Amino acid sequence: MLTIFLRHDESKTLDEINAHLKQTGFDRNFPPAGVEVVSWYVMMGVGQVVTLRFPPDRLREVNLAIEHGAWGAFRTEFYPTYDYLPVWQQQRQQQK
């Protein structure tokens, strides 16, 4: 999985950001077909946080979708991610 921070460019208004995303086709092209959106949150004062699940060989495609669509509206940060919840639940069960 990959978690992406889409940090708002605070030098732009929300209308300007949305116009940029529309112009670049971000809404149509992100995420690429077949890439699963695990979560997508708005963090007030930060921007948006998206977690995707996809095979590693699709990483370049995901990166290009961000570069071609989101750059200019957001500053981006990428974090490799994995689902810890099942591990945590198993550990809690073993402690009982």
C-alpha cells in the first residue's frame, strides 16, 4: 500500500485548486484503473490523505498520475504503508 499526503498549496484558493485539478484531468485519471482506494480523508489545515493498494509494479503509473494531475495544486508526500490492524488484533487476543 501507499499513503499519499496531498498538502494544499495555501497560495491558492480552493476554487483555483479545483480548477487546476479539472484542467489536468486529475479527477478522471487518479487513481489509475485497477488501483484500489483504501481510504481518502480530508485533514483540515493539511489537505488530503489517500491510501492506495496496488501491486508494486504499478508504482510508476501511480506516481505519474500524481505528477501529471496533482502537482501545481498540492505538495505531495509518499509513505509505504501496510495494514497493522490484523497484527494488533492478534496480539490483543493473545494477551487475554
